[in-house]
Amino acid sequence: MNRYVLYLSTAILLMTGCTSEPKKYSESTAPSIYPDFTEITVPSNIASPNFLIEDEAHSYVTVLESGKSKVCIKGRKVLIPLRKWKNLTAQGDISVTIYEKREKGWARMKPFSIYVSDEIDSYLTYRLIPPSFMSFQRLSINQRDLTSFKEKVVYANSMSAADDSRQCINCHNFRNWKTDEMQFHIRLEQGGTVMYRHGKLSKLNHKTDSTISAGVYPSWHPTHNYIAYSTNHTYQRLHSNHSNRVEVFDEYSDLILYDHDNNAVSIIENDSTELECFPYWTPDGKTLFYVSAHIGNPTLFQKLGGVAASTQSIRYNLYSKPFNPDDRSWGKKQLVIRADSMQKSITLPRVSPDGRWMMFTMGSQGVFHIWHKDSELYLMNLENGQYRSIDEINSSDVESYHSWSSTGKWIVFSTRREDGMYTRLYLSHLNDDGTFTKPFPVPQKDPQHSLKFMFSYNIPEFTIEPVKVSARELAAFIRSNDAQPVNYEQKREE
């Protein structure tokens, strides 16, 4: 059956004591539901995983049981009241049985389980992107309460930009999963990096005469008042006939360190024969991971139009660089994975909060894998250096941006597995042995949400608390303040 059809039969009837549960029935096969929440592991505090029964039948009854709790719901759309759902999860794993009434009477579909595990961080912040490549005004940064279905706008382009102006917001980032310190960029009009630190707002311009751009992709230092950034000259090309419709690439890129206390930036890496990108700190703040592609002769590279002329041959390797946070001195970079020797390219290294694991994406080329259908998630054991493709999570379409929860027990990642066009957010639990449970989409109040929502989710980041500054306050500050310059300092080598 085509699940894109909007079903009119959506009435819900909660029956005390489940008197609607059929007494006589035949046994049948496993049910078809959307989203696929069968045999998944969920956080104990997650919102209800509402779903739609896709099988054709005259009537439906769904029974959810856990411990002494039992809930019956009639109808094709199974919308589980939050209070009743929390009563179920409080008692442990949940059994779900669907009954379908057909021509020959009731059939009991094969029951499935929903397993209940560790709590997840309560909040998830992401950017919502419309399908048009130039719809600046409709961009927003939103925050979802994962324990309910509440969503709020953190900031939207339309809040401070004029109707005929162009403004782009991106790269929201938090320090240690808290919202006392956060940042995001505003490009084009009213541009700058907006900083919120302990109740105070500022807008900065990290571009100096010694850096190629303002800060781009950030990573907040876990123990000291620093942020590592890449600096990039980024371009975009549309393919006329290719499965990967868009190629986003850098013509130049370096790494810089911003020191809050001194309001100064310094160079981390700026090798003219390399394209350095996507920095990320280890939990102790003593090592910076990043990716870099070797381009050889930079003058020839620029004459050839950069990556636009050779997208298939630009591949990024994984590096680490020792750092002393007390005196801001750096050691020599070290090659961790040489992906180009495997005809692969690595991007987005993210280290787990306990420092045991690193997750990254790997595809055939480039650094912006959200547009690459062969992009897959990988997991490295940082204790022994071994890594593998996370086959239990990966799909036949894009897996790209990913983040760890504050406990390291959960990950969120963006994927295009549903339709190949829009990125959706999926969750998965990390087991003690380094394997992951079956991924599932972030629950929505309406189970057909993804079928009708024409925005992509981008840069999902967990926090343990909501953003404290209001969207109205951010908009007023952005409109009335220019970006302030920063100083430049020489980097300190060991």
C-alpha cells in the first residue's frame, strides 16, 4: 500500500482495561508499520514512538504492555498519549501486539518488542533547510524537546533580515552539552559569529589579514576558553547528470584557534599544499583531530579551478595534533588513517565523551558527504586504532552528520534512507561491545511527519538543557550590533 496517502480514519479510542482487545482471532505475519519501530531500543525518557499501520484492514486495535500497565488504541494511526507511554517505559521493555480485522475476522499480527534503555539528553538542536538552494529567508535553527514533541525556534533568518536581504545562519555549537556557552555564524548581511557566554552576547569577526576567512566549522574546547575552527573558501556546483546532484568543496582551507580570554586567533595548520577541515577535540582537550586533503602544487590547483576540476581525486585523510591547553603550544601532526590509499575520503571525526571511540564518515571523495550517496558511518576504537563500517546502522543512501550524547550511550545521525532527498534524524544506542542497536527516526507527534515535511535536518547536536537566550533577544542583538574584530597571534610550537 502507498503510505504517502493521507488516511482519514485517524480516530483514537483509549479503552480502560483494554476491553477492545479481540477475544477470538487467528495468527498472522508481522505487521507493516511506518516508521519502523519494531524491535528497537529506545531511551527511557523519549517521547512516544507514534506509528501508522500500513496493512489494509477494516479495523485495528493495538495493545502495548509493560509490567502491570496495558494500553489499547483503536485506529490506523497509533498515537500513544505521553503520560501512558511514560507509565509503560517506567516498567521496562514493552510488548506491542496489533490486531487487524479483515473479511474473515480478527487476525493477531506477530507481536514485536520495544526495548527500554538509558536516558537520552533531553534536547536536540538542528538547522532546518528548505529544498531550494537559495532560500536563505526560510533557514532556522530549532530545538526539540526529545521527552515531548515541543519544538522552538532558536533563531531564524527572517527575524532580523529584511525581505529583500540575504542572510545565512549555520554551525551552531555548544560547549560540553550545556547551553551556557553557544555560538553560531551569520553569513552575508549583519554577518559575524554570534557568541552567547554566561548571559552575555557578542558578535565577532574572526577574519584577520593573516587568515583566509572567518571561522567556519567549530569545536569548543572542553576545559579551556578556546574554539578550534576551520577557515574555508567554500564553493558549490550543481551536476547536470550525476547521482550526487551537488558538490560542495573548498578551494582553500586552514585551521585556527580562537582564544576567548585574549580575543585573539592563531594558526593551527595552514599548509598551502593541504586542505585542512573539521576539527574536533578529545575530551581531555589535549588532542585535536581533523581531516586534510593533499592538493600538491597550490598554484596549479587554483588555476584548474580547485576541486571543481578534480572532484574524484580530492580525498581527505584523518590526522591528530597534540596540544597543551595551558600554554597553547602544539606538537607535530600525526597521520591516523590514510584514506586516500584506499580510494576513500574521511570527514566529520567526532570523539565519544569517554574518549574510547571516534565516529566519522567515509565516502569515495570530497569532504561534504551529506551529498554523497556512498557516505557511510565508521567507528574507531581509540584504544587500539581499529575501525569498521557500522553495518548495523548504514543504509544504501547517505549517512552523514553525527553527534554523541553527553553520556556517550546514544548517537544521532542524519540520513537520506527514507526517500534519497531529505535528511532525517535517526537515533541508536551504543552497546558495551561497540555495536549499535537498530536505528530509528526521532519520534514525531504525527507519524506521517516525514512524508509531508519538505525541510532537511542538519547538524543535530545534543544538549542536556534548553537554550537560555530567547530568539527575540538574539534578533534584536544581531540587528543592532556590528561584528567586532579579533587580534592575531603567532602559534606556539613545541
